[in-house]
Amino acid sequence: MLKVRVPATTANMGAGFDCFGMALNLYNEVAVEESDQFIIEGAADVPTTEENLIYQVIKQFYEEIGKPLPMLKLVQTDEIPMTRGLGSSSACIVAGLMVANELAGQPMTRDDLAQRACQIEGHPDNVAPAIYGGFVVAAMEDNQLHSVKIAPSDALSFITFIPDFQLSTEEARQILPQTYTKADAIFNISRASLFVASMISQNWDNLRVAVNDRIHQPYRGTLIPNMDKIFEYAQTEGAKGVFMSGAGPTIIAITPRANEINFANKMKQHLTQLENSWETKILHADVNGAQVVTERENINLLCR
């Protein structure tokens, strides 16, 4: 028996469009065992055919290394909601790569897997933190991943508001403009730089400014009912920063961990005034990233 656990991720985090991401302690798990045929099991919304993304990644992995695909039983247990901006598809990609790599005898290092995941996903902001954990700043150049992992302070909580409606990444990307002004570019560069410096220096008071964005949130926000109200509620209740998670529709507020319960309870009261239903989760940074656990050894095997 083999089990893979992959964390949820929040990407962009305001001004860090397609280059910032952080792992959160909400997980998808895949249990794998030998079988006489390929079987996929999971909740009702998990594809159990060849359309399953984990299956597709495993199959492609074996094709690329020139080995026959083993017959497996995959049991997929998902905590990460689909198409909510918390990296559900990236978690599947990373899970498939981790499973295939482990079963094939670990021909790829963790860095190799991150590079391969970026090639599949197309950008690094979700897959890199899903593999490495922590807060990751990443860039692609000549189809190569360049990234730095920063350990987030455990003094921060990430209060996550997940709505009862979905928003596809494709739809969220289509609404973005093709060009931006010089002023907008400068605005985002300054805020993104301030965000990284604030995370390193732990100057949390800067975050309210550092999460501001002109590249994606103003446009995608039109697809999320009451986003501006939720931002206002969170700021009124003392959030250090509030931003759209990934392409939305999930929204995340950064708060001191010591105040997380009080803040979450106040936000729940505000959210009941809105027409959509919003689930509030108190989350923290995951610093380990994707892990492979063998039941036989009962230890964590991190791809090296």
C-alpha cells in the first residue's frame, strides 16, 4: 500500500500573478495498491474513467520512461474543493507524479518533479508550493523553473472563505485584458516586492497594501458576487491582508494566529448576510509539501 498526500495551494496572493503560491494544510490523498486491472475510486465528483487527471499523469509518466503501466487501484480522497481556486488540479498533477515516481523506483528528484509539473500545468504558482510546501516565489524562463521557498511565519493564519459556486480557471483567464498600462505594471511590481519583503521581515502591517493588485483581481472580481463586500468585512475586522485565492472564487484573509477564532466567527456573521453560502475554514501554511507514505514502512519518504 502506498499513500500520497498533497496540500492545497493559494496562488497569486494579490499582486503575485502567476508567480506567488503557498501551500495550506488542506489535503488530497491517494491510496494506491496493486490490482489485476486499473481501478479508480473516489467521491461522486471524482472521475473514475481515463479522464481522471491523476491517471493521465501516471500513464504519461510511464510512457516517457518507457515502462509498461502497472495495474493499480487508486482510491482518491479529496479535501480540496474543485474549481474553487485552491489548486485542486495542481494537487492531482503532483499526486500523479509522486505516485508514478515512487512506483518506478524514484527516477526523478523532487526538483525534477517540480519541473515536470510546471510543464504539465503551464505555470508554477500552484504546483511549486504543492511540491515544496511553504511560500514559493517562482518564475519560468526557457521552460525551466526557477523558484525560492520561504518558510511562512507560524504566527499567521489564512482564514479561507469558500463559496458554494465554482469558477473555472479558463473562464477567469478569458476575462483578463490582453495589455496593461505602464502604471499598472509599476503598481503590481511594487506591491509584489513589498509582499515578499514583508513575509521575510514579518512586517505584517504592510500586507494590506502589498496584496493590492491591478492585473487580475479587478477583472475576476466581476465574476464573484459580493467580493468587494467580503474584502470590506475582512478589513473592518482587522485582517492584515485579503486577496482572491488563485483565479477565485475562494477569498483568503491573513490574520494573526492569536486572533483567528475571533476573526473567523465575526466573518461568519457577516457572510450570512450574503445570498451565496460561504464556508469559513481556519487554515495555516503547510511547510512540507507533497509527501509519499508507505504503509509497510510507516514513514514519510520525501523525493530527494
